[in-house]
Amino acid sequence: MLGLSFLSPLFLAGALAAAVPIAIHLFHRRTEPVVDFAAMRFLRRAPVEHSRRRRLRELILLALRVAALLLLAFAFARPYLAQSAAALSAPVTMVLVDTSVSMSAPGQFDQAKRLAEAALRSAPPNHAVGVIAFGTAAEVLVPPSQDRAGALAAVARLQPGAGATRYRTALARASETLGDRTGRFVVVTDLQQSGWDAADDGAVPERVEVDVQDVASPPGNVAVTSLRLEGADAIALIHNFSDHPRNEHVSFSLDDRRLSMLPVTLPSGSAIEARTSVAGRSKGVLAVSVTDRDGYSADNVRYAVLDAAEIPSILAITAGGQPSEVFYLERALNVAENAGGFRFRAVSGPSFSAMTPQALQGVDAIVVFGTRGLEHRGRELLGGYVKSGGGLLITAGPYVDALVLREALDGIVPVAIRARAAIPGLRFAPSDSRHPVFRLFGGVGTLGNVAFARAAHIEAGTTAEVIARYSDGTPALVEEQVAAGRVLVFASDLNNEWNNFPLQPAFVPFVHEAVRYLAAARSPRVDYLVGELPGTDGARPGTMQLQAPVGETRPGRRVAVNVDPRESDPARITADAFRSGVSHLNATAAQQARAQAREREENQRLWQYGLLLMVVSLAAEGMLGRRIA
């Protein structure tokens, strides 16, 4: 029988009201005395029969009144059928096999397949079995069934891929496949530390046991973690994640034709740059590779597209129109000018207010340093720019008026800014280290060295995402998606007044990545990670031809697809730390269970049937009551 549960079980206490009509019925029962009269023997006995019939009708009335009250409490308690037929079937053993980049070292994946096959063979006889392969995404290869031969065959066909490790994604997919059944998850993985990501969603029900089968990692790994262009040079960053020096060869090629091969000596646990000239070459696919035979194979090559791209245009709005107000931002953006990085200019508030929407069509991102002189027309222009898909960076420094921004972005960005007292020793750090703004900070400077003397308080709306926080837990960098546009709000300034950020090495990459991310809403990206683009070409390193925009006859642009550089680090966690990470998901699982219960209740709407039966009971009670009266 299907189980019945209630979304608001406290309303069932209202069923106690059913005792009221019962008590009234019992207290008003009257027993008339029997008096014998001699003449009564000549009367018919029909009145006695009518009295019994009346008593029966009164009992039916009582039952209808009690039923109406019970049904009312039942409806308010929001009932739903909690279990499905799947809950009554056999428990399941799900084998989750890690197929990410960090499983591609020699002999590593063969060990993973042996552990997965052993887990399938040792599953209890009454268990159904299933297989999931996971990397950036999780794919159900074999749904839960008694076909163990099919599951073993699926494991035998597995190969390591080019995606990143995502434990939460895999566990969430397995929980979804499991449904309401009990069971056991066997995770076959190398326990890579970067696999736990706060940005992922996922939960494991408490009824599920999680077992970890540890696959040994290689003793070290050499990887190409970055490839960029600076002027006429192509520069590759080569990482040695081993605990001993390595001597390798780095090869540069353009459209599969070798440009150069360089011998490199890599100290243990460090990175060096290798460069070659690409002068006179403005088109083609550039690739750099390293000859690492001991580590992961998928990160030995990295790609870049030389096809000319439009340079992002950045506009800064200042309070007084003085060059000193944007000195540090301009200097940071000029560092990338020789690589065709950015076009930059600054205007005052009144000058911006005099601009037209057409003048902003070539602007890819706007940085607000001050709102002084930003008239009503300028505020409407700023709001319209964001609505049209532009990128906006707001620095909540001393020259930004929160009321002006509220008017400009009213109904667009529900973010409130207010001043607060100085907090000594304030620092900030990313909440999501995989966000594009912070993707370079694995090996470029540290944000923890930035000291803040003053900061603004940001009250983020429900649709905003906090991507960095101060050390006291308050938001430091908030993102709001607005249709095709993006808005970043930084809770301090970028001009060395409230903090020493512009004097830190991390300032330049932070500015570059922030404005590139904002400009990407209008300027197309040329570099993607594996799994970010759909299709088979987006699931492997190399290049991919995107579809042209609707209405254009020219072919779509080419983009580079590379592995996530975080996958190259073989740093591990222990199996106990993995289980501890799983236990942290129980609260999320409970929230998801409540959400699923609410969804089931809304789909089933049993309360409507309860109210309908209550109305029928009251109608029947009214009709029967009139007959008795």
C-alpha cells in the first residue's frame, strides 16, 4: 500500500474538533420514562418504530458532522502519497566510476575498472546494480536492474575522459536514479582534492551508505596549465606537480605544423614559462604540448585560437573626471594593451549623461567609480545599458551614492549598498574559486594579502550570487545576472583609498578577469573548458566551430576547448575526509526531500478531494437535518 504523508501535519490536531459533535450528542441523549396506561394497548406500535428510525438518522448526522471536521483537518494538513512503487522494490548498489582527467595516468584506469567490477560482483544477491560514469557531468550507463552481466560489460567499455572531477554532481545523479529506494553507492575514484566544489549541487539521502574505493594516483604530473598571447609571443605555463625535478620537452605547433621544440627543466612543485614567437601569424590553431609519460595524459596539450577577435571596450564613469581617479585601473588594463587586450576611456558623470544609447553600443563593460553629476537621463541610460546586455562593475567606494544607483538600477538589480564603520584587519577571499573572475588565482598572487581599511555593506537580493566574502562573513563581491547582461558589485574602491588592493600583484589579474567576464556578455569568448559547450566536440580538448548567429551567412567562429587546469594537481584527500564531505550533504538532502514532498503534494492535490468530500458531507448533513426537523 502506498504510504500517506502530510506536508503540514500540525493541522491534524484540528481533528480533535471532531470530539465536539460527539460530546454534544452524548450529553443531549434523553431517556424518557416509560409509563403504562391501560388504554395504550389499543394503539399501534408504529411510534416506537419511528423513534428507532429517528435515532438511526441522528447517528448518521453525527457521522457526517464528524467526517466533515476530519476531512477539513485532513485537507489543511496537505496530504500526499510519499512513496512510489520503486520504494517497494529491491535495494540498489550503484557503482560510480570517476572518468575525469585525473584518472588518465598509465595503469590508473585499469585499476579503477578492476575495483568497479569487484564492487558489482560483491553486491548482495537481493540488490539491483547500476553504473554511473562521472567527470564534469554524470551519465547513467546502466540503470538499476538485475542485469549484472550488462553492468560488467559497461564497466569494461569505460575509458578516461577529459572532464573535471565533480563529486557532488555524481552523487546527486546517483541519488536521483535511486529514487525512494535504499541502497549503497560505491565511488571508484582517486580522491582528488579539487573534486569537492562549493559551486556544485548535490545531496545524498541518509538511507544510503557511501563506500569509497581508492585508486592510486601517480607519483607526480607535468601539465600545460595555461597558454596565452602577449604581443608577438605565445607563452605556455608548464607545471611540475612532482616532488622531484623533471626534464621535459615543450613543443609549439600551429595548425599541426611544428613551430619550435624547447627543452625545459622543471623544479619540483613549481611552474615555468615557455615561449615562442608567432609574429606575422594572425590565424590558425596554436597548440603546445609536453612529453609527460608518467602523469595524466589529457593535460599534456593545450590549445588557443589565433583568429583575430574584437578588442573589448571599457568605459569608466568618474566623479570629477580627473585621470587620477582611474589611474590604477587604467594602468592595469594597459598592461594587456600590447596583446590587444582592452580599449579604455573615462568620462565624468555629466559627460556620461550627455551620451546617447547609440554611443554605448560599442562599449562592452562600464566601471562606475563615482556617481557625482550622474543626472536622471544618465541614470536611465545606465539602466538601459544593463538591460540591453551590457556588463557593469560597481565599486562601492567613497564617491558612489547608493541612492543614485538605486534609481538607475531600480527593478534591474535588487542590491542595496550602505556605508559601515571601519573594521581593522579586514580581508577577502573567493566564495567560489571556480568563478571566471578567480580562475587564475591558483598560481597568480593571493587575494589574502589585500588589506581593507574601509568597506561598504552590500545587501544582496535573493537572485544575487555572492562570489567573494570578507573575513567577517559579509559580501565582498556580488554578481547579478540581468537578462543577457551582468553586474558585479565590489564592496570597496579600486583606487587605493579604502584598501591597498591596487598595490598588490593580484590586482592586475583580478581587473583583467573581472572586465573580461563582464565584457563577455557582449564580446564572445574564445576559450572554454571541457564540458562548457554542448556536443561531443565540447567534451574533449581541441577546437570547436560554433554556430553562426541567426541571419548571418558567414561560418561561426572557432574557439579553443581545454581541460580544467585544476585537474592537473594530483593533491588528494583521505577516504575519511571524503565521507565527511558526504555527511555535510545530509542537510541539503533534507532540504531537497522537503522540496520533493512539496512538489508531490502540489502535483497530487489530495487536499482538493478532501475538501470536496467535506462539502458532500455537509450537504448530506443539511438535507438529512431538514428531514429530521
